[in-house]
Amino acid sequence: MSTDTDVRDSIERAAEAVAPAWPLHSFVTANPLSGFEDRPFREAVEEGERLFSARGYPSAETFRRAWAEGRIDPDVLGAELSDRGYGADPERLLDRLAAAEATRDEERSGAGREVTAADRVDRVMTKWLAAFLDQGEAHWPMPGREDGFYAAVRHVARHDREIPDGRLGALPDDPTAAVAELLAAHPEDRWSAIVEFHLAALPGWTGFVRERVADGSAWQSAHPITLPGYLAIRLAVCDAFDAPVAPPEGWSSGTDGVGGADGAGGAGDDDGVTALSEAWLSAWEATYRRELVGAVTGAVAGGSDGGDATGGSNGTDATDDGTRPDAQLVFCIDTRSEIVRRHVEAAGNYETHGYAGFFGIPMEYEGYDADLPVAAHPPIVDAEHRIADRPTGDDARDAHDRWSGLVDAGDALIDALETNAATAFSFVESAGPGYGAGLVARTLVPARVHDALDALGRRIPDVTEFCAPRVGADCDHDAADHDADLPTELTLDERVEYAATAFELMGWEEFGRVAVFVGHASQTANNPFDASLDCGACAGNPGGPNARVLAAICNHEAVRSRLRDRGIAIPDDTVFLAGEHNTTTDEIELYDGGIPESHRGDVERLRADLETARAGASAERAADLGADVDAGVRETHRRAADWAEPRPEWGLAGNAGFVIGPRALTEGLDLDGRSFLHSYDPTTDPDGDALEAILTGPTVVTQWINAQYYFATVDTAAYGSGSKVTHNPVGNVGVYQGNGGDLLPGLPLQSVTSAHDEPYHQPLRLSTVVYAPVDRVTEILSTHGTLRELLDNRWLSLTVVDPRQDGQALHYAGDLEWSPLGESGSEPATPERPAPTARADD
């Protein structure tokens, strides 16, 4: 490996071991071991232990609690243990597992370890990475950032007394050439291991750099950074500190196919920890899956027409007497939507449906008064449009601009007084009593302070009152405005396709008078990870803008005309609205501007019933938070407003299942907010195109979400971000623990545990249940290798409930084979499962 191309390729391959990371303002839940999804789950967690010293399975204590609570079926556990050659004494095996874990944890802790040269390298690197990658938080930004990280650090490093000899300035101008020069003293067959070792040393920062390069955002354009540039600086700092460049003896590169269970650096399983953990985890998952599949098959068996659970001949959950529903509401597939959907349906004659929360529009959204557009699409797809809010009225707009201008001017004045060297001390002294009173009020009566500020804020008209998303010209046209780097309008063909896709994926053939697309967002007063509570399908941003775009599309007469040609007949009296579900308080705001007078009564009745649904849902959430269920609305409102509340809501904690099928399969079931729900009707999808889109899109995204919660629970220090109590946000890009170090990659402790040592989230891999013909699913898997790989490697499971076989449940066994799901709920052996080994001592 002697050319620049070879060095670059080596860096790119090594970087795959580190999961991408997004900035705080658009935090995306993702699998921290996504670089190893092409390997069996067991091998991947061993790679995580090798690279990050991370645990990959729940602890013995977590298994013990689940066992004591009856969450693990004894028969299923016995079968899993027997397959691996263990005896059937669960308590003894848990004791053995706990002892082995204690030994491993002690070896990894590094307690009492002296500060090394490598630690000094990390400290210097994190300092300069934080300074360079800052996204507008620093009042005095690092100079030279426009020249890129490599050039800027080389320029300023001569003023850094921590770096001896000014060696960085002597590097070649090209960072790739610098890496080759710095590696020249080492055998070429070790270069891959060296590169991977250093990129994995600070995986949070490496993941952030990797994603920033791939995203090509405005920040990257203005202040570019590359992985070769980062690696060159790191290797040069190692050289300056006489820190070892090569990894420790016995450490090997996973990118060369070495390592893992059999590699020199692999964790191995001599003490049986991995095999035991896998047995307990598989039994726990199979028990949950049996309950979920049993509920779905029970709905199929109870169908009025001998197994058709579509809820009616049209597959749209029609009511028993054949009348149209008072309203149809489409929620995100998010697990939090499952709770509020139940309560909405109980409040009146309403249908609810599930659809990915970006509503199929891969766009960037530019708010009326926003400085920059934000991503409003899943991370696995690219934006195809940039949709902006367009003012439609002057009075509300003028009032908004006037009040917003006053607020902005006040904020700018305070900021200037706080940061100006000549006024900072005098301003703080004079304003101190007022700040103190404000802190006391926000601490003791947070809800009242929020209400007061909200009342003041209502004097500023919301942009939805005078703006509409610019989706395209009112006329029938097939050209889009391409003034920007992305089209700023949708062609008529595109609008028709987005609308048709939504209805086809959900299986709609009948429409009520009112149909509402409901995006979702969270509300929290003081939480660096607030984006993790917003819509994951919108890249950690609110889903309301996407809902408004699809509603505007569906209200357009030219679109409806084209849809009729495709067999989707929307009645003339159907009106589409957009709304946004506040997942913290369960308020659902309807954007009803422009609603015809004929539908005002319908909307007002819906709004009243949504308040009833909110009361029921918030009581349920309050119970999960250990609060007074009789005061659910007040309690959820308080948590949303309390700046000292570490846990305003549970987010997607608890997620474990994904049901793809008609609402009739799950209607009336309390799934405890643990299941993603995507509407799908196999009778309206004879070619399987809609199912293919769901399996290759939302299923992959939900698996990422599930993996993020799983790993943040099993090892919060390595795969999460530890306790919020000691978080220190840096540069609007991430958080440290304390005053420096690596960016923490995942969810905080408070997002997954109800107490320090008591997980709230049950760490299970995702169980997906699909209501569709099994041959249709098999055909899709046969043509999508990545999806099949996830299943074969046991990153998630798949069970098909086949309507053509009397609702029989068939479990995916690997290699495109299926087996009936037995009464025990256990699944057949898979390639990952090792051959049974006799263990007479157990």
C-alpha cells in the first residue's frame, strides 16, 4: 500500500467500523454497530468489545429481573439452553454469567491507570475538533476554518504549548501524503490495523466527521474536514508526544476479516459468556414474539369473513354499518403513536392509520424565518426537494415580523452585553437579581412560567397562520423550479406519485369527509437530546411540515383528477388537514386554515374528541413515568415545561415489535406503546410493490432505532452517553461527560432506565410481524440482499401471518426458508447459533 489511493481506500474501509453520528440539533437514532451488520449479531458485538471495550448483551441482573417478572418462558429458555449444551438450572447459570461479567468488567475498567501519552493525544485532538467543528455556539470561532481542518490546525498548532516542537507545520500540504509519510516506518501489512485503531480511538468524533463529509451540509461546505486530514493530524500529534502509533500487541484489524471470535483480538467465548447471554436473550425475544404474534393471529381468527382481517371489503377499516368514519387520521409508525391512536379511536367514530412520519416526501424544509433548511427525511434516503413556507397573507405576517423583530433585537442586545468585555461584569451585577428570580420561578413553578411565556408567545402569529408550503404552481404543470441546488417545487407528476404511494401503501380505497396527516414533535425545556424525541423519519426534526406538504398535495384538484385515473377516487367533499402530535403532552394541534365553512363543525368535533383522547393517553404515560394518573394532563404538561426534568417523556423506550398490516389486526389491543404500526392491506397490493417499499424502508429505519435503544441500554457508557447530570454540550454538535473527551454517541441513561440500575427499556432485538402471503415476502427478500442479510444475521426477526393459509404464522429461519411458529414461540436454528456442546458442569 504505497499510493495515495491505497491510503484513502484504507481509511474509508476502516471508517466503516465506526457508526455515523449526527449533530445534536438533528440527532438520529442509529445502530452503533451498523458497520458490522453484514456479520452475525454475535460477531458484531464481539467486534464492539474489541474496538470499544463495550458490552453487547444485557447483564445477568437484567436477565434475572426479566426471569423473575415472568417475561421469559421457561420452556423456551430450556430449549435455547439445551441447543447450546447447557443444563436447565437458570439460577445457577445466571450466577455463572454474573461472575464472568464481573471479571470482564474489572479487566476493562482501567481503574487506577496512569495518564499516558495516548491520553494526552486524545485530549489535544478533542480540543481542536471541538473548536473547528463548532456550529455557531462559539463567540470567538477558531481562525482559518475556511481552509479546512488540516490546514487550520497546522496553522494554529504552533501557538499550542501542549504540542512540542511545532512538528505539525512540517507536514506535507496534502493530508493523504502526510498519512503515508507518518506510516512509512511501519510494515505495510499493519497499516490497516493502525488506521482502524486510531479511527476507533475517538469513535464519537470519527462518526461525526464521517457523517458530516457524507452529508455535505452547509457547515461542511464552509469549514471542510476530511478523514485523511483528521488522521494525519492525529498521527502527527502521536509522533510529537512519542505516543505509540501502532496498536497494542495482538490487536488486529477487523477490516481485514481478522478478529472476532477466532481472531487475535477477538473477545472469544472461553468462559461461555456470549453463548449464555445469547440463549437468555433469544428466549426473552421468543417469549415476547409469541405474545405479539398470538395477538395478531387471534385477530385473524376472529375475522368475520373467515380469516380476512382487513376490516372490510375495501381494506380501509370501514365501520360495521358501512358508514364513512367521521375522520381518518394518519399517524407516524412511531411507538408513541400506538398509545394515542387507541384513545383517538375510543373517542369517536374515527379511523387511524400508520405511515412513516416523513409521509413519503424526501425533502429539506425551510421555515419562513429560518436561517438554514433542515432535513425532513430519513437518513437512509437523500433529499429530492427543498420546500419553503410561502406567505399567503399580510396582516398576520406583519404582526409576526414586528413581534419577532422585537424579540430578536432584545436577544441580540442581551447577548452583546453578556459577551462584551467592557459590559459583561456590570450587566451581570445589575441583572443578577432578575435572573435569580427567574431561576427560582422556573424551578418551583415551571408550568406557570411556561404558561406565561406561552401566552406572550401567542401574541406572535404562528407561521402556519399566514404561510403555506410551496409545493408547486396552482395550475396543472409538469415543470419544477430549479433555482436552488434542490428543486423548490414539485412537478404535478411528483405530487401525484407521492399521494398515490401514500394511499397504496396504506391500502386506502374509501375516504371520509375529513382526513388528517399527523406529524409529531416533542416538547422539552432543557434537553440536549431533544431531537431524539422528535420524528426519526424526519432526521430528528418535527414532522408537521411534511404533513402540511402532503395535505396540500392531496387538496389540489389537478392531483385528484390524476389519482382518479389511477383508480383512487377521492370524493369532492373530502378535505385534507395537517396536524402535529406533541408526544410529551399528547396534544394534537390541527392546522385548519383554509377549511371550508361546510367542514367547520366536523373539525371542531374532532378537536374536542382529540382533547378527550389526550386525557386518556397522558394518564397512561403518567403511569409509566411513576406519576399521578389522575393528573395526567397536568403532569405531562409540567414535565414538558420543567427545565430540571431529566425525563420529560420516554421517547421510543420499550420498542420491541413492528406490525405491518391492516389496523384491524391491532385495533382494540393494548400494545403498551412498544410496537411500530404500519398500515398495509395485501388485498390492494397484488404485485407486492407497496410491501417491498415498507420492508426496504421503514423496516430498516425501525431496526436502527431498535438497535440504538438496545445498545444504549446494555452499555450506556460505550454506546449511550451516560447520565445527563454530568453532560456538557459542545458546539451544538454533541455532548461530553465532564469537561472534555470523546463525543458520546447515543442516548443518555435517563432515556432508557427508570433508576440507575433498573432498565425501563427491555433490550430486545426487533420482532417484525407482516400480514401478507409468505411467497410475496420471500420474493422481496430474494431480491434485496441487504434486508435478507439483516435477517440471516439475526439483527431482527421476521414472522409472516399468511392470510392465504388461514392466518398461519411462519417464522423466517434463514436462507429464504420458513418454519411454522410453534406454540412455544421458539424459532428454528439459524447459521449464527453454534453447534451444541456438552457442558456437563451445568
